[in-house]
Amino acid sequence: MPETSPARVANFNAGPAAMPRSVLERMQSELLDYRGRGLSVLEMSHRSEDFADIAAQADSDLRQLLAIPDNYTVLYMQGGASAQFSLCVQNLDVAGRVAYLNSGYWARKAMDSARPLTQVSEVASAQAQPRIQLPDSSQWADCRDASFLHLTDNETIDGIVLHELPESADVPLVCDMSSSILSRPLDIQRYGLIYAGAQKNIGPAGITLVIVRNDLLERSAERALPPVFSYAAMAKAGSMLNTPPTFAWYSAGLVFQWLLEEGGLSVVAERNERQAQRVYAAIDGHDMYINRVHPQNRSLMNVPFQLTQEALTGEFLQGAANRGFVGLKGHKSVGGLRASLYNAVTDRAVDELVDYLHFFAEHHA
């Protein structure tokens, strides 16, 4: 089947984002009748044997993709990363203090959510001049008295990626990977907890992955939290303490299968690198475009940029729409433009975007 069709646009949305065409077609084929059962997954009991099989397969495939060790539990929760901003503190803060790397917009959101709950310290922040860059971890402040150190792996709005972890972390690392998870292999054992909203590289909005080291579940068990907000209670119930977002869980499982069929995360990472570097090369190759992030911290998932002639931004977006592109408008907090290059964005879509970047710059030279 062709990679794209006239009905399918080139989707550069930051989230909800592009999903693999083959996954959408699989969902479509099974929507009314899941494998001869006479009902949709949308109608299926989460307590049924069929859904138990769906959930178990998804968990197995995710563990294979990320090489998740046995001493980690995967939770399938709701509320997105925004809920986890508070829940990680409520479940894991035993010292009355948590530490944060202030890497950008979403890191600050997480810090703001934590402040009503505990004492917050900042180990370092992004430097804006001459280009946005994160300081080397050797320059971060000491945080050994904190319950954990919170990191944002990829800043979706600012286009900043965290390129290194502290060599020796004296406290557990808690990491928001909403916009980068499954884009490359990870050493899970470097982290105490990873959380990620689904709507970028995992699947449709509605489900949130939490990968937590089992010893940290003991902290959670000691906290007086409503069960649906407790990592320990959710782990004990297999993420089915209440009705989970069943269709989003099923859809995520199909994405996990697709990633395995693509060759796994090493193959996907190479493709993501190639695509992003082509877009950055087009931006750097014309004086009309500006990317303010230091090359060392440039995100492979989200490429924000501005026009030197800001008044032409509307024209750029209209021309993009005429070519069948969506999602290139920058976040409302910063304006400008942004191309999100998640796993399901095709090489053809990137080729078309690069061609348009060259065309627009040359047309206005």
C-alpha cells in the first residue's frame, strides 16, 4: 500500500500526533468486530479474557522494545504527564524536598505543580545566550538531600533534548519522556521512574505510561493517597484498579508491535536522526530561518524555528496548508513555527517539508 494517499496529510503535529498508517488500518479493520468476537474493543469489558490478552501482549512488547528489567513495573494510568507532575511527588517524596533541572517550558510546569506539595530546588537551568544550551551535569547543584531529581528528557515547545545524565546520581532520577520515549533505546536502569503521555510516540491520547523501579513502590505504599493515584495500589491491581482507557491501551499495543516490525528502537533512532538532520540542514542553510537551540541540545523530535521576517509567518503557514501540511504553527507561548518529527512521520513527509523550506526561502530571497 502507498506510504501516503491524497486523503492523508503530512502531519507535523506536536500531539496528538501522527500515527503509523498500518496501525490505523488495523484499528479500522478491527473496529466493529475484534477478531471474530462480534464486538469492538471499545465495547469490551476490561475484565474479559480477550482484553487481558491485549494488555499482556502490549506489556510484553513494550518490555522487549525498551529492555525493561524484571525489577521494574509498568503502570498504565490516566491524566497525562500533567497528572504525573504532582503524582510523582505525592508518591515518592520522603524527604520533603525534590530537585529539578529547569530545562524549559515543561520542566517549569512540573516545578510549579510540585511547589504546593513540597520544597523545590533547582539544580541548573537552561542558558539562553548565545544559543539555548543545558549546562554540563558536572555543573549542577548538589541534590543529595532531595527525594529525587526530576528531568525532562525532551522539551516539546523549546526543542531542547537532554543529552546526558549525571554520571553518578545519589538520588533516584524521575524523568518526563512524553515526547521522546520509544524514539531511541534507553538504559532503563539509570532511572528510578519514567513517565510519558501517549499522544506523541505511543498512541492516542488517554493513557500514560509509568515505568517505576519496584523499590520505589515501597515509598508509594506508605503514602496516604486515593488508590487511583497510588503507584503501589495501581501496581497491585495490574493497572486495573478502575476501568482503564481500554482502546488507548489496545492502540498503544498495536504501535508497540509496529515498532518491533520496523526493527526495534535502534532502527527507529537512526531514521529519526536522519530526518531531523535534514530539517535542521534546511533551516541552517537559509538566513531566513532561525533555530535558537545549541546543536548539542537540539531535539530530534521537535524542531522549533522562526522567520527573520516574522510578518511572513502567516504566508509560510498558508503555503504549508496548501501543500497538505498540518501542525507547523509554533506553540502559543512562543509563536513561530515548529515541526514535530515523531516515529510515525514518514520520510516522504520530511522530504516534502524540506523541499518547501528551500522553496519558501528562495522565493523570498
